[in-house]
Amino acid sequence: MTKVVNYISEAFEELKSNVTWPEWAEVQKLTIIVALFSILFALATWGVDSTFAKALGFFFNWLKA
């Protein structure tokens, strides 16, 4: 158990002393960019899925006829 506590303590010390954290304005800007790209990617995936679903629906309806 001592090793686990020591590991966690050293990890927190590493985060406090050796990690260069970005400025708050940069964090906000990058968060907005990630959110926008996530929304765009979701819309693109939805569009491709809808297109393939309609194409397959037309294809199977054509096979029934």
C-alpha cells in the first residue's frame, strides 16, 4: 500500500512542478475548436449514414418489385 501512496504522491508532485499548463484563454479557444469539429464530424457521420440508409432502402424496394 505504501508504494501506491508514494506513486500517487510523486505523480501529483510531477504535475505541480514539471508540467507546463496552458493559459486559460488558450484552453477556452481549443475547447471551442474541439467542440466545433466534434459537431461537424457528428453531422458528417449522420449525413453519410442517412444517405446509405436511403440508398439501401431504394435498392431493397427495387429488388421486391
